[in-house]
Amino acid sequence: MTVITDYISTNKDRFIDELLELLRIPSVSADPKFKGDVLKMADAMKAKLAAAGADNVQLIQTDGYPVVFGEKIIDKKLPTVLVYGHYDVQPPDPLELWTSPPFEPVIKDGKIYARGACDDKGQVYMHVKAFELMMKTNSLPCNIKFMIEGEEEVGSANLAAFLEKNKDKLTADIILISDTGIIANDIPSITVGLRGLSYVEVEVTGPNRDLHSGLYGGAVANPINILCEMIASLHDKDNKVTIPGFYDEVDELSKEERAEMAKAPFDLKEYKNHLDLSDIHGESGYVTNERNSIRPTLDVNGIWGGYTGEGAKTVIASKAFAKISMRLVPHQGSKKIAELFSAHFKKIAPPSVKVKVMFHHGGEPVVTPTDSIAYKAASKAMEASFGKKPVPVRSGGSVPIVATFKDVLGLDSVLMGFGLDSDAIHSPNEHYGVFNYLKGIETIPMFYKYYTEMSK
Amino acid sequence: MTVITDYISTNKDRFIDELLELLRIPSVSADPKFKGDVLKMADAMKAKLAAAGADNVQLIQTDGYPVVFGEKIIDKKLPTVLVYGHYDVQPPDPLELWTSPPFEPVIKDGKIYARGACDDKGQVYMHVKAFELMMKTNSLPCNIKFMIEGEEEVGSANLAAFLEKNKDKLTADIILISDTGIIANDIPSITVGLRGLSYVEVEVTGPNRDLHSGLYGGAVANPINILCEMIASLHDKDNKVTIPGFYDEVDELSKEERAEMAKAPFDLKEYKNHLDLSDIHGESGYVTNERNSIRPTLDVNGIWGGYTGEGAKTVIASKAFAKISMRLVPHQGSKKIAELFSAHFKKIAPPSVKVKVMFHHGGEPVVTPTDSIAYKAASKAMEASFGKKPVPVRSGGSVPIVATFKDVLGLDSVLMGFGLDSDAIHSPNEHYGVFNYLKGIETIPMFYKYYTEMSK
């Protein structure tokens, strides 16, 4: 495969510079004040696809941000791979914890630091550059289509409708996604399972206005105390979620499957050191690598209420708020779980407060087969580039659109990502290894080659 | 007393205008960015005292904001009343809930709306204007001293040292304070008890950085969930505080005393309607008026952590924070209670998190006698101005310096305030009735008269 490595070696500085250029655009989809930047990012991605050699490059409008589309059809009899990625990023806060500004990318110790460096600009741009490489070296072995959306970080609310509307345009044999990771740079892996997600926001109201805690303290419901009590009651002593019905549809893995999972390399001491944890914490009866992959969870992602400024204010707040998300495993339904949460949360509220539950986005859990041609092609490609056969792993994260692709387009996805757990995606100081970026560009063309050969 | 009411009637517009002028100065002591305004307010108060006719008017420096001092000694053989008040105010947030800007006072429906309108600029300025009235009408019957501080809302940390240093300057027979309220405009009352305060801030740390809730959710301690559990455990099912030793020194009132308290007019339905509460909430075995006066309490005044912006972010925060205060009753010690809290809070933390507890200010609970000359003089003065004998009440609020005055100066205080519970002090839309402001100016000179007569 010297044609691949030669091309990368000659062009790698430009590959990196082009990615940095995209990382400078703060395409935060969650916050409306970045709307102009998200649209600018869509245009930039469109231009990059065209420059790489794609045909029919266009922005396809949705009720939210547009999808960037492009394709190269070389022969209708050959297989078609549909590449999915997203050009939007997570909000960068808390800003004060970044060691360099989130939208001013810098390279330190072989890593590119910026919001979106790994999730997902770096990973999606590997595909654009791998495509360029195949075009320039006349080695594209099959047809290829790109579909790069701008609302993944806010739940891809408009993607299902987009897929329905554009079914004909999107016909393909397999979907290829790089939005996950590998275990380590010397332990390649392929994601074969993803958790689903139900995300809600709650509001607890006590008195109709903020009150003086001296005059009213002890006599009226304090919505912050009540919210804390309600949240605390959502887990029992074994750290199991107490919402009635929460575990009803959960797939329990067999002893054999759990034994298989336990073979994946994992060093608990290093895990704790890396996160500076004095102890781990989770559901009784499961180990860390099970807790974050095959078990459903409930976490508060944000909480606020009352006086949060400097010094002391003796106030009883009128309202308290929390953002709460649940990670789901097969076959929990995200809508059903959100509804179970809502009904339970309202039921446990004491009569002295009023409670509202609002639904944010959700996504369905998935498990993908390891005996498919696509999985085997990805495995062979990674083995060739890393020199080691990749491990199949179930990840704790969610890529909700995988279930949607299966539902609407009838297509399976292969999740061949190159990030690392330590890349701090969704955190301050997100980064992506230059090694990983270039390794992705190297691996992807081989996937196309093996997939095309094995499809014959 | 027509000399008093005549003077008020002639000058009331000016009295109000002068107060509005002071309310325009945002003297927020809790927030360092208002430092210049707090100092400007001290100067303004000094100028007003001098204009009203006080001698030796000066700013006495402390390690924090200065104390405004002034006096009028007419005859050393006559009694001396030391007036205490404060020129600093609470922070105005949440700003978006104010119907008019907090530092642009407006008068609506006979009420002055502004931060500090009641607490304590309006109430302290009644004393300045009552003093002016007595000076201009040659009716000052005794000696008078003013001590108006600028750190009451942040715990009067430097006041004890100030009192020690200026003992000679502050010799007096009684301290007079208007920083409390009456039951209603037609039910005058005098505060004879105040709760103490212990105020702490806690920080719970889980992982050393914000994490992706998909990849880590369920496997590491979420500091927000843990903080909620810890806060929830601070109350039992009967809403009693669970900190060991918390109730050890609490003075239990006798049946007779509670029966006496129950005579104070209170309409539960109106209370609930006024605050839009579907139900009240508090310690089992006590009624509302006991819960907020003779019982100690624990309230979260603020909580924050994780993502609190628009939309959804799937993050596990590294840290979660809360501000927590406890209201104390005789004979709980504020320092001891803060220490009990701290020891308990650290003890209940699971090994998977780290906990810090920081102490904010505290204050001691007090109960004042109703058989003193000062109480009787205040009662007679209010009876004369309101046409109704005032009720002695124990308030839930704290004026921590009352205990300090007794300790350092050996002086009792009389708490003759004119605010209403509904004045929204410490809340958005704080206000003070023009009726109450003028009624204070009318009552105060009569207090001096009766106190001097009864001291003979």
C-alpha cells in the first residue's frame, strides 16, 4: 500500500492545515448565537468536498441546519458506500478550563487541540482526505456518497425527515461512520454496540418568588433541597435506577458474553490515576467496562438554582433546574424511557412544589453484527494499517442516527472510528492525535478496497 | 404630637426624594466590582448625617468598608441612644425578574421599588430624617449616636473589631435598630427574637475533568448526583436536620410559650395564596410560625454544576457546588454548628469524591427581654403612632450583630423595624411602603421621648 502512505507522507502538512482551518469555525449547534458560524462551516465543508473531487456537491436544506452532500459514482454495478459525519460541535464551556482557546487550534505533543478536533471534524475530514487520495491516485474501487450533517450534537432532530425525503439520493450498500474510538493507539478496535439516550430537563418550583431564607426558611418548600431529594431518590443503594420499568427491556448478557468482554485490555489503576479518582462508583454486580457499555445509566448533566455568585446570599430560590440524561441499552426505547422518567418524577414530587419535565433529544441503542462483510472489511483494513487485528467493543456513547439509518434506509453501519477515550471530546481541551488523524486517512482507502473485493 | 406630623407633612416629598437618591447607588457589598459604589454610598450617608445636624461626622476605617459615625451630645447626664443600621445592600440578581431596574427606584402604588428600599437604606434613613426633625423642631430629648456599617449583607466580619477599637466613642445606654418588620400595617409588632446563622459553601469533585456522559456514565462518580444525595440526606422524613448534635443546644419552648405565640394573627390560606404554594413544607410537629422562628433550619441557597446553558450537553461535570445556610435558635453557636456540618458532610461523602467545605459568615441567635425600659418605650411609641399596641414576635431572620453588641459593648438592642414580610427583601422587586417609611419617621422621635422620660 505504498501508494497510500506515499501520498499521505507528501501531503500530511496540508491535510493538517486544512483541518485547522475548519476547526477555527465555531460551529456550535446548541447555541443559536453561533448560527452564522454553523452555516459558514456547512459552506466550508461543501467547498472541501468539491475540491477533493466529489460530484453533485450541495447543501440540502432541512428544518434545521443543512446536510452537506456529495458523491462519486464510477460504476452503478459496483458497491456504494455512504459516509456519514457531522460538522457541528459541542459547546466549549467551561471556557476557563481550556489551556488554549477552543476555536484557535494548536498542535502540542503531536495532538491537535480544539473543540471538534476529534468529534467530529477531525474524523469526518479523514474521509474527505482519504477520498481525495483515492481520486488523485486513481484508486477509488467503488461508488461513494457523503452525507455530513450539522445537528448531531443537538440530537439530529431533522435527520429522519431528511432521510425519508432523500431516499433515492442516498441508496447505498453500507454506511461508514468515524465518530467513535479505538482502545489505544496500539490496540485498535471497532465499535459494535452503542448506547441509546433519553435527555430531559426538569424544573421544580416552590414559592412564586425568591424569598429571604431567614423569614421563610423551614416554613416553605425549598425547590433546591426538594430537587436534590428527588434526584437522590432516582438511584438505590446499589446504584440501580429506581424508575419503575426502567430495566424491563434491558438485554442481560450471558456469562459467556461477559467473559468475552472481560478479555478487552483494561487497567483499573491507570483508569483511576488518569481521572484522579480515589475510587470508582457504579452499579453493584458489574465491572467498570460493563457499567459504561452494557448497562443503562442515569446522570445529571447540569444543575442550577438560587444564588451562585461570589459570597453569600440568604435566599430561598423560587425555582431549581436540572438537565438529566439516561444512557440506554438494547432494547430500551428512548421515548418510552423519557416517558417513564417523566411520570415517575412527577409522582415523587411532594405536594409543596410544582414540577415540569421537558424532553430534549433521544436516540436508540444499537448492536451491530461482527460477521458482516462490512465489519470484516473494516477489521482487515485496520489490521493492515495498525499491524494488529482490531477488537470488537461495545461503547457507552450514543450515535443515535445508526438506529435511524437502519429504520429509514434499511442500511447497516460500520463504526470505524480512530479517537481515544482520553481525547476529552465534550470536555475542555478536546484534542485529536496527529497519529490518529493520519492513521484514519491510511485505513479508510483499504476499507473500500477490501469491501469492494469481498462484495464480489 | 402635631409638631412631628406637621413637620413630616411639610417635608415628606423631600424625605422621599432624598431616599431615592441613596437608592440609586448600587452599594452591593458581596461583589467586589461594586467597591466604588459602596464607598460612594458611605460618603453620601456621611453627608446626609452632617446635613441633618450631627456632630463629629466621620468615616471610621475598618479592614473592610468604613462605618459612618455621627453624634449629638446635648447633655451627658441624659440617656444616650446608639442607632445602628447598614448602608450596603444584597446583590440584585436574578436581574431578569425585576419589573424595573433595581438601582433606578420608582414609586408604584405607594411603594418605593429598589434594591435596599427596605433593607436597610429606607429603614436607616428614617432615623436620619427623624433626627433632622428633632433637631429642626428643638425636640431632641436625649443624646444620640449613629453607627451605620457597610458589611451587614456579607456578615459584618469587621464589626466586632471596630466595636472593640471604638468602645469609648460608642458608650451608650441602648442600641436602636430598624432592620426588621411589623406583621402588617394595621398590626404593629416588635421583634424580640432573631435566629442565628451558619453559612457554608461546599465543593464536590469527582473526576479531574468534565467527561463525556456516554463513555463514562455509570462508571465514575457524578459529583452532581453525589452532591444531591448528600444534600438530600441532611433532612430525615420528618424534615429534621440529620447532622449529629444539631439540636443538642436548642431551647425547646414550653407549651405556654407556644400557646402565646399561636395568638399572633396568621392566615395560612392567605400565606399560601400569596406565595402561590400548593402546600406548606417543614418540620413535623411544628406550625408555620414556629418553623420560621423558634426552630433551626437548613436550606440550600444556591447550587450549580455541569452544563446549564441552552439545549443539551452530555457531560459529567468534574465539580458540583452548593451554598448552604442554617438558621439557628438559642443557644446554638454558629461556629459550632458550622463545624458540626463540616465534619458530617465530609463523613457522608462516598470514597469516590473529594469534598471541601468553606465557611462564610455566621451570627448568633438572640432573644431580647420585653420588660425593659427600651422595649416599653418602643411599644408606647408604636402604640401612639399606629393607634394599636404592638405584638412581641420572634423573627426567623438574623441580625447577627445584636449578639455582638451585647458581647462587646454590653448593650441590649431594641428591634423596632417597619418593613413587611411582603417587601421582598433579598428578592427581585424589593420595595418599601411610603406609609411605612413615614410611619417610622413619626414613631422614632416618640421612642426617644418615652425612653428619656422612663429612664429618669
